[in-house]
Amino acid sequence: YECLKCKRVFEIRQRISEPALTKCDVCGGDVRRLLSAAPFILKGGGWYVTDYPSESRKKALQSEKSSGTTADKPADKPADKPADKPAAKPAEKPAAKSDSTTTASSPAAPAPKSD
């Protein structure tokens, strides 16, 4: 607030919806409300607490992963074997590509019509 009579500037924290002061408490003159930006206040746990897991949560996640990997190990072995087979297939694929390019280089002729 600013007193229009004594030019004193003072601050009172109140909601914007609260009724404004009308008189200066020092000189009794009329006052007007000065508005400024709201302060930046961090209350509660804050973003860091909610965005990053705590140490206890990290340990729980690690234990879940370790218990999950032991159960998944039998499933991993069959998955490894098919992975070896596709490794051999890419060697065959370039040969198939070269065959397809040779067949693609000769234009297809329409089949002869037999009446």
C-alpha cells in the first residue's frame, strides 16, 4: 500500500479477494493498493522428491529386477538360440538380394496367348 498523504509505502500480505485498506495507520490518510508479482514459494515435498526415487525405492526396484531376472533366465536361453540363427540368415539374404536384382533386371514379358 502507499499512503497518499504521507507517501509511506508499506506491505500487508492479504488475499486479493480481501477488502483493501482505506486509511493509513500512521497518519490516517487515504491509501491505495500497490500490486506486485506473487513470491515464488516452495512448500511441501517439492518437485525433487516426487520426480526422483528415494533410496528405499531404488533398492525396491533393484530387488524387483533381480527377482525378475532369475525367473526370466529360462526364457532367456531359448531367446538366445533364435538370435544365433538369424545371424546366419543375413549372409543368405544378400545372395537372395543379388538373385532378385538379376531377375529384376530382365523385364517381364507378357505370357503368350494361346487360342
